[in-house]
Amino acid sequence: MKLKIKMKTATQLAITLAALLITTGCETTGLSQRERPGVTYPNYILSLQPNQPQDTRTKPVPPLRLAVAQVGEPAPAKNMLEKLEADHALVNSVVGLPVPAEEQDRSFNPRDLKQNKSDNYSAKMQSICHLAQSVGADYVFVFGGNIDSWQDGNALKVFDFTIVGAAIVPSTKIRAEGRAAGALIETATGDPVLFVNAEAKSSTTSPSYQADGRNNTLKAALRDELTSRLADALRKQLADYNRIADARTPNEPHPAP
């Protein structure tokens, strides 16, 4: 009888531990917290209607007069602007533009078609290009992305049965990974001239009671890392174009800013 009780207890503990170790649901957010489903970087970029075949488009020759816009934000991330401003051989001037998220009351009402709202992203991209031109930019860099995060329980999860354990024992593994992408668009034509992307991942451990806060902190750091890597990718592409231009026309000066 004692053996059966012990086996039953062991089985219950094993089931409990397995339940505690189950991964929680994955959460997906934008590169901006306000970049959400229906208002994302692909929505904007896939609406582009290039006016010239790709093989006839003029490659950008630095230094550029550049505007930068981050989907979902009234102004792009500060570290993006700082990185692009740092090299005057590639970028002559930088100005941030707004691409705010839509209002939260966007809805679909099958009974009253007058209340339905749809977004004309092609018109919005034209507006962004016109705004960039109005501030003297020859190109606008539009970017966005997404971040996935999830939580796993580890073997220390059994201590969550106590208040103290849940508050101080690092029983939760938090993971996050993200991807960012951007397009450089000629403001005069609305044609994309190059695309860049970046990805990053990170993880940390946390007590269960602090997991949500640590998760938010982890995602904030990952957003900064992705934005920084995306800026580096754009600078690398521009530097490559600059070397190609110098090799083809060694005695011809760059266009005046």
C-alpha cells in the first residue's frame, strides 16, 4: 500500500512539473509597439508602384539628402538617426518623418458598409515621398519589423508554489527574436532603389512574478539592437555604392548637396 501511495505521489509530481515547464504562448509585436497587424512595414512597401524597370533605375550616389520614417512612430528611433548622421561621406543631411499608427477604432461592419474603413497605402506612400521632398530629401528610408517573445519554465519552476520562490527564484526563461527591414525610396519617382534587413535574438531568466517586466525590458533592448543593425546595413549598402561610383568616375565630383 505504501508503495502505491509513493508511486501515485511521484506521478502527480511529475505531471505537475511537466505542466509548469510548458511554454507559454508566443507574443508578436512590431519593431515599434504601435506597429500592429494591418499597419505594418509590408503594408506600406507592397503598395509601391515603381515607375521604372529595376535595371534602368539610377543607383543612389552618396552623400544623400535623406528622410527617415519608422512605421507606427511620429519620429524614427533616435539611434537610427544618429548612426546615419555620423558619416557625412554617405549622408549629407537627415530628417525624421512621421508614420503614425492608425486609430484603434478601425473596424469592419458587414451590416453597414459605410462604417467600413480601408487603408490606401499607395496614397500614404506618395504622401511620405511628397513630405520628404518638401524638406529637401532626395530619398526616404522607410522601415519596420516585428519581435516574437515567449517564456519557458525550467526545473526551478517547482519553487513557484511558494510566494518567496515565485518572487526570487529565476524559474522562467524569456526568449525574444526579431527581424527588421527597410527600403530606400527615391522621393521624385516613388521607386525603391535598395532593401536592407537585420535580425537579432536575446534571452534572460526571471522569477515568475517579474517575468512580464523583464520581458518588456528584453524587447526594448532588442528593438534598439535591431534598429542599430538596420542602420549599419543601410550604411554598408551606401558605402558599396559609393565605392562603385568612385571606381567608374574617379575624376568626376559627387553631385552637390
